[in-house]
Amino acid sequence: MGGHGTVWNRLGAWQLGAGQPALPRGPSRLGLVLAAAVLGWRLLIASGRARWQPELAADAPLAATLLFLIPSPVLSPQYLLWVTGLAAACLATGRTTQRPVALAVLAAAGLTQVIFPVGWPSLLAGSGAVTCVLAARNGLLVVAAALSCQRILRATSPGGTASAGSAFTASVMPG
């Protein structure tokens, strides 16, 4: 069960990869570190060392979900529904720090549609092109998570701006 490029069904889920049981350990440890970071971040806000704005009630869950999503050993297409809905909730608040993150999430959802309904057979066959699309989608989610955290940290730090409206944000998504 599981050599390089092998597809197998384990616990009711199709898995693609080398099938080594040690592989989830790294992402699981990263997930634990990220969970501790999210908890510490929440404690900073609670202690008053960081400023809290009402719009962060939608922004923070998006960042936290992205942080928990990216180290997942099974990045299912359904997970993109979670972050797409949270990104929409951020945009609905009006004063969000997450406009560029929402665009990145939307782009990642588009790439996911290329991979899973359309390119799945090619991915299983080892297509380099579909693998590149998958890698680009995963990279985009990592960038979205980092950008999300950076924008929230900037908005909650003393002297930061709540809307963190850069020229890029204003030109791409007027507000």
C-alpha cells in the first residue's frame, strides 16, 4: 500500500502520495504550533495589548481557518467552501482587513475547480500540469493565510489602521 505516486483508499478517503505514515506528523505539529499562536493572539487581545475592532469578528475566524487549513494532510475541496464563506462574511462587514485575502481565496477556489471536477483523472495519472495547478492552489492558500495574519496584526497593533486599506486594496476592491 503506497509507493511514490500511489492512490489508495484509507479510512474511506482517497489519498494520493507516498503513503508513509510519518507524513502527517509534520503538518500535525505545524497545526499545533499554529493553534498555540492563535490562542496567544487571542490572549493578547484580551489583555488589552492589542486593539480590538468589531470588524475583526469576521476577519479573525478567516485567518484562524486558513491557519488550520493549510497544514492539513487532506486539503479537501470542500474545505474551500469554509474559507470562501468566511471571506464573503468579511466582505459583507464593509470595514474588513481581508479584501486581498478574499481575492486570493476566490482564486484558490477557482484553481480547485480546475483540479477536482475536471483534472482529477489527470492528477491520478500523474499529470505535471494538474500537479502544478494543485501546487499553485496550495501556495496561494499559504500566501492568503500569511497575508490574513499580517493584516490583522497590523490592524490590532497600537497605531495600526482598522481597515488597513492599501492602494492595492482600494484599486482592486473599492469600498
